[in-house]
Amino acid sequence: MSRIERVEVLMVDLKPKVKRVDAIQSFVSQETPIVRVTDIDGVTGTGYSYTIGTGGHSVIELLKRTLVPAIIGREAMEIERIWRDLLFLTHATTTGAITSIALAAIDTALWDLKARKLGLPLHILAGGAQEEIPLYTTEGGWLHLSTEALVEDALRAKADGFGGCKLKVGRPLHEDVARISAVREAVGPGFEIFTDANQRFAVDEAIRRARAYEKLDIGWFEEPLTAEDISGHSRLVASTSIPIAVGESLYSAMHFREYLERHACSVVQVDVGRIGGITPWLKVAHMAEAFNIAVCPHFLMELHVALCAAVPNARWVEYIPQLDELTGDRMQIRKGHAIPSPKPGLGIDWDFDAIAAMTVAGSQSIHL
């Protein structure tokens, strides 16, 4: 069949193209663990995940010491079985960010390998529900930017055909309202403005902010509270007409289930690099569909475009280009929409020479 013969584990460290500041942190670096799985026939699948500047080497050590040795010699097509075996192997650290990020790198590699062996693009293999997904941009909405810069970027995105933009919030309330108002006045009513608090507020302040934002017709209020406060999110959802978006800081499908069952969110932003890979990502997306809730994933646009096209309830792809230094062909964009690649695999055109040149110390190849 497709027995795993060799696995390579490495990491590159990508610096952001622009300065990125939100209400709680600066995005200083994208540590990118990369896993390459080669089967007995010589077919290789490449997967990856990421951290925002910390924890990358811990992910690499977990991969090298625990997870990769456990998959050598396994049947690569048994993706679900491997994922669950690795989950239980790491039960002492599950559910948690480091484990989920490590699992994601392996799981995405296995899906890439399977798609390549079958000669199918990921969006077809995983469902084939849509041909294109609307884009919104986050790159020009960071908290440190001036109001004039926010307006300029939003107008540029609108002219390029994008359907919306995201603005970071977390300044004093009157400043946030003024900044959002300026963008709304510039772009008019037919362009979505999303807001993102990055877990900055307590529930009372989030309710206050939501009421102030309602008159500005924003598309959603993202991560208003710490991700652990499900009851607070339920209170907030019941207190405002603004859709409440969560998911980038959730690391288990069970956590999403609890949010959905308790009516604690309106938009699901499941992130394949944080949930543990494509296998649990698809489960969350289909679970959200059963609740009639849209999926609008966080970050990793180069991978999420295929997953969004695979499911019927994906509404947006977030435009934050980050892999340009490591890839040849870029994600295709047509009239403000992301187009999934027709090529077999994940649809990412990796430049392995560039990856080799940027690999940090600690890489390892493990053989059968």
C-alpha cells in the first residue's frame, strides 16, 4: 500500500512582511515546523504548522523524540488511525498547543501524500464543495497603524476586489470607534469591516464595546474574551446583534462542540495549524455546518483555501501572505476570491532549496 519509510523534521523561522501588533502582542516571527513523509514507493508528502515566535523548538523535539518514531513503518493512508494513535500516545500533554501544532505538521503531510498518490487536489479529495472563496485582508489593520493608514489599506483592498478587511481593536473605546467609523465612511456600506480584540477584554467591557460597534455595521467581533471563558461568550452573544467569532485559540474539536452547543459563537475560525491538522479541521467544519454556522479560518491562507473549498459552509479566507519566501507559485486570486490549486496535494508549491537555506539547527531525518 503506502508504508512510511522516511520522515524528515525541520523548521524555518519566517519574519513578518509588515509590523504586526494587536491588543496583546507583537507578531515577531513565524516559527514553521515542516514534516516530510516519504513512503515505500518514494512519494513524499509535505506538511507544516506554526507558532508566533515562541515554542517552535519544543514542537520540533516532540516530533523528533515521540511522534515521528511512532509512525515509521505505518500505513500512510490510515490517516485517521495514525492521528488517533498519536493523540493517545501524547495523552499527558493533550489537549494543548504544543501537541496540536506537532500533530498538525504530521497530519497535513499525510493528507498531502495521500492526495499526491491519488492524483487529486486537496479540495477535491476532502469534499469539493466550492470553486472559490471570498477574501478579506488583515495585513493593513494592525493596532499600531494610524487611522489614515487603515483607510488607505481598506480602500486599496476594495479596489482590488476584496470583500472586506479586518481592524484590530483594543485602544480606548472612543479611539476604536473613531478608527472604525473613518474606515466605514471611506469604504461605504457594501464592504465588510471585521474587528479583532485578540482576547483583550473581560465580558462586561466586551458587551459595552459590542453595543458601541453595532451602529458601525461590523461583520464580526473576533476573540473578544479569553478563549477559556465559554459562559462569557454565551452572555456576549445574547447581548448583541454582532456575530461573535472564535476559534484560533481552540485546540480540540471538543472545545468547538461546547461553544456550539452553548450558543457561544456565531462564526467558527478553526485553524488547521492549531487544531491538530486537516483530520480534526474537517470534523469541526462539518460540525459547524450542522449548527448552520459559517467557517472562516484563521491565518494559513495557502492551506485554508483548499479546505474552505472542500466544505459548503466556508465563507471567507483571511489574506495574510506569509509563505512567499518558501514557495514558487503563489495562491491564485481572481477578482478578490481565493482559488484552490488544481494540482495534486495541498496545493502549496514549496521551494525546497529556499527551505534548506532557511532551516534552523535541530533538523533530523528518521528512517525505517
